[in-house]
Amino acid sequence: MSAIDNLPPLRQVIADHGLSARKSLGQNFLLDLNLTAKIARQAGDLSGCDVLEIGPGPGGLTRGLLSEGARRVLAIEKDTRCLPALDEIAKAYPGRLEVLNADALDLDPLQHLTPPIKVVANLPYNVGTELLIRWLTPPDWPPFWQSLTLMFQREVAERITAQPGSKAYGRLAILSQWRADARIVMHLPPGAFTPPPKVASAVVHLTALPEPRFPADPKILERVVARAFNQRRKMLRAALKGMAPDIEDRLLSAGIKPTDRAETVHLEQFCALARSFET
Ligand code: SAM
């Protein structure tokens, strides 16, 4: 499908509706519809899916999602100034766009969506990380979403997809990769946004696995990983000392040297260590 719709160019939408970017809402807009269609395509085939979009702003990515064939888009936007522009898009795609004026952190979007559900968003970075962690740690697995296609500050994208042995490897990598496939699918320079942010960005695509890569209790795994990386420069026998008197034995049986540091330990080993705490 083509990215061309009969709506005005986004620069004109912004001028017509007085959508000067607000820093407090992390507003860095994407105004190139070819680019927003390309981001939408990173989410794969949208034709049979409901898409949850957080922070549509003037609607560039929303238009990309609709022109790329999303069955339905539910867009959640906090800034009331954007609503008239989004309403014009809803009229151009009858019955396919619902807009909710709400804070994404307060809302349970599930009542409004029908599976299969994909999440696609260009969000302020702080909200993005908080939502990602929520989406990765639901009470039950598999989660409500089939995939997440999210814009992040490049440094955060690298933390999500990092492998052991790198500085970026930590809690976010473990949480992201334990129950999902996570990869960077696009890099964007600051100039792709209006106004340009200070740092480069990247789009991360995560696909939910039907079940965890290795068995472990989520709460225990989170606790072990949080402790291990809280003192990432310490040897694990010291960083995890408070968790059990026989921590060295537990580390050894999980295939981890007690003198190793968290950033060299593989996901499989963290899961084995977490299992040693299950009674
Ligand atoms: N998606 C648009 C684009 O790509 O041009 C806008 C992206 S801009 C980085 C982030 C958007 O998220 C803004 O429209 C902002 O008003 C909205 N936003 C910020 N915090 C939000 C929140 N807590 N809940 C919902 N929307 C939020």
C-alpha cells in the first residue's frame, strides 16, 4: 500500500492546529510520511491486526500505520491540542482509527482492542522505557501483544538488544530477551525529527515468544538480575552475597564462576541461578 493519503502535509497540519512542540511532553515529531510508513512496515503485516499507538501527536506515524493497512488503530494521546488533527485522520479512514485523550501510563488499553495486537510507537523516551518494562513483565505470559515496534534513544535501543560482554548489557537486555526476540531495525539521526532531539534514535522490534527461552520464575529472575547488575563491577559472589549463605555453590551449579561479573553472564545461566531459589 502507498503512504499517500489525501490529507494535508504534516507541516501544514502543525501550522493549522498550532502544534508547537512541547518539551515537557517529549514532542519530537516525524513529518516525513515515507519515513513513518517505513517505520510502520517494521511491524510486519498489519492487515489482520489491531495496532496500539501511544503518543500519535500530529499523526504522522498513525497515517503510516493506516496507509500500511492496519485493521484498526487505537491511538492514545495526552496532548488535547493534537485531537482535531487526529480527528481529520479518523475521518479519512472511516471506522479504523479510535483516539483516546489519556495518559498512557494510567490507561488499560486492552478493553478497546481485539487480538492479534501489535504495539507501535514513537514515544517520549522516559515513558517508553517505563511502558516497555510493564509490557515485558505482565502477570501472565504470553502477553496481550504479538510485537512491539518502538522508537528509543539509540543508547536505550542498544541496552535492549545487548549481548553479554558489552557495557550496554544489563537488566533491560535480560528482561527483553528472556521472553522476546529483540532487534534494532532502523537507525534515525536527530534531523529526522522536528525539532531534532540531542541524540540519535533507533527503532527496536520485539516479538513475543510463546514461552520463555529458559524456565524461571519471573519475580525471582528479576530479583537476581537486579541485584547482580546493581553492583555490576563486583564479582557475583560479593554482589549476591546477601541472597543465600551458599551463593557460591548455587553460582557454580548454574555454570557461573563466583568470580564472574554480571555483565559476562548469559541469560541461560541467570535463569538456572533463579531456578536454584525456587523451592
Ligand atoms: N508519534 C508522533 C510522531 O512520531 O510524530 C509524536 C511523537 S512525540 C516523540 C511523543 C508524543 O507522545 C507526543 O505527541 C506527546 O504529546 C505524547 N505523549 C507524551 N507523554 C504521553 C503519555 N504519558 N501518554 C500519551 N501520550 C503521551
